[in-house]
Amino acid sequence: MVSDVIDLRSDTVTKPTDEMREAMQEAKVGDDVLGEDPTVKELEELAANKMDKEAGLFVTSGTQGNITSLLTHTEPGEEIIFGRDCHIYRYEVGGYASLAGLSSRTLDDSKGFMNPSEIEEAVREENIHHPETSLLCIENTHNVAGGIPVDSHYTKEVSDIAHDNDMKVHLDGARIFNASEALDEDIAELVGPVDSVQFCLSKGLSAPVGSMLVGSEEFIKRARKNRKRLGGGMRQAGVIAAPGIISLEKMVRRLKEDHKNARILTDGLKEMGIDIEPNKYKTNIVMLDTSQFEKTAEELRVILEEKSILTLALGKNLMRFVTHREISREDIERTLNVFEEEIL
Ligand SMILES: *Cc1c(COP(=O)(O)O)cnc(C)c1O
């Protein structure tokens, strides 16, 4: 595919494949609030099976999956532990506070994960002055830190700490399949230690809409009710669930290509003498510190945009590139040429 615009803003820009469009056309549907949509049921079972959890729930977005999980695991007034740079804290409109009524204990996760000993120290002891610490949220891959994957060893270690303290663990696994492909770890093993997982169908997996929440039968039963409370009960949702089935069956293996393209980008930048550490970026997200060009991320973003290369300015000096199904190796080479000609 020859694309004029190279869109490296996010893997959310991926459009459904022709096969997905056909599946939407042909999907068997029913009223899913009444539990009668066979395609939604199939997707929910498939997602749960892949992760070796008991049940799944189709939700409209990653944000809805995360807030539904928070509402289901906690009571208002309790406290959650999560990273200062995690998506739930930074980019979900404060729903953990306004909708779930939770207080927050944020820890440093700038390397892509929280230090287990800091998690342990952040758990509140029983005291009349303290809220109950009831939930730990981890993120894999970690978006803002640069698509950092964490392995099942880490996940087990921090989950054990949480469980030993009567807490639950929610994994914001928006890009958990990128982690599993990058680490060559079985997905079920990777999510084994946690109580619930949210993952996105609509990012690198290319579906047009939706995320999945998976966990125990009992958890998903209550989550289904919380999703309804949030207005997320959907009727003939099989038309949007059908592409999600293709995401899970056919789009996972190709994520490795995105990781390879991200590596070609970081290697190419490094070869030009740009300060970037290719080994840090193991999945499809690359971060670049723009201060080395004496430019803000926004200034650099505009220069690239004039050359039809779209990126995101995430912070004052932080630029993000994301590779995905609609980014080819040629697109990466063109991007590298623009750096050489326009920026250095
Ligand atoms: C994108 C993302 C989400 C939210 O997904 P939406 O479908 O955009 O609501 C949650 N967590 C992480 C880490 C993400 O990257």
C-alpha cells in the first residue's frame, strides 16, 4: 500500500481489514443486553480462553474496560496503587476518582514498571485514619515509558505482594499482545497472576471498536452490571464484535512486524548520531527527547507534519512514534530521510 501520509501518531488509527468488513456484514446478531448475541458471546469466550481466565466481557473502549474493572474490584473511599505515568491515572479523565470514588497512591513508573518494594511500602496498614488499600493496577506494555513490556516473573512478584495484603490486581493490558510477542511469553502465562485484564482490540490488533475485560466468572458477572451502569450495555453488538474475533485469530502474530519497524526506526536514528537507546524500545512505541535538536516536541511535530509525517507531542520535549499495520518499512525509511534532510 502506498500511503502519502505516514501516520505514526498511534496504532489506534489502523482501519479494519477487508476481511473484518465482510465479517461485520455477515455477523449473526441478537440483543446482547439479553445475552442473545452469538457473535459477542463467541468473542467473549475466545478472549477468556486465550488468557486462560473463566469469562470475558466486550466493552466499548479500553477506558470503559478499566473503569468497569475498578468499579467491580473496589468500594468508594478505598485506595488504589498505580504508576504516576499510567494510563488510568493520566488519560482516563480521572474516572477512578469521579466515578469509582477512589483515592490514589501513585508511584514512580518512569522505567515502565513500579518497584515491588515501593508497592509493598505503599499499602496502608490498618488505622482509623487510613483508607483501605484494595487494588493494584499495573500496565503492560507501559505506554508513556515507551511500550515497555514486563514479564510474568515481575507480574507474579507484584501480584503476590498485592494478594498477601488482601488486594486485587488489575492489569491494564491495552497492548498485552505486544508484550507477549516481544517477550516470546505465552499470553496466558503473562496474565496468569492477575485478577483481571483489559486489552484493546482497536489498537495494533486493527479492529474498529472495542476492548475486552477478562477475569473470573463471578467478577465478570458483576462487571457486566457495572458496564450497564456506565451505559455500556449494547444491543446487536455482534457487528462490532465480529472484527474482534479476527483480531484475536489473525492479527496477533503480525505485531512482530511492527516491533521490527520500530527497531529499524531507532537504529536509523541512532546511526545518524541522534541520542536514542534502541534496546529500550522492544515493542511498537518509540520515544524521542527533542531537546537535543533545541526544539520542543510540538515544534518538531509541526516540521514533520509539513512532510506528511504525523507524530504526537506527549510532553514538552517528548515525541512519540507508534508503528502499526499501516506503516511499512518504506514509510520508516522515508521518515529517517526526513530526519536526515530537515532536522539534523
Ligand atoms: C489506549 C490505552 C487505553 C485506553 O484505551 P481507549 O480504547 O483509548 O479508551 C488504556 N490503557 C493504555 C495503556 C492505553 O494505551
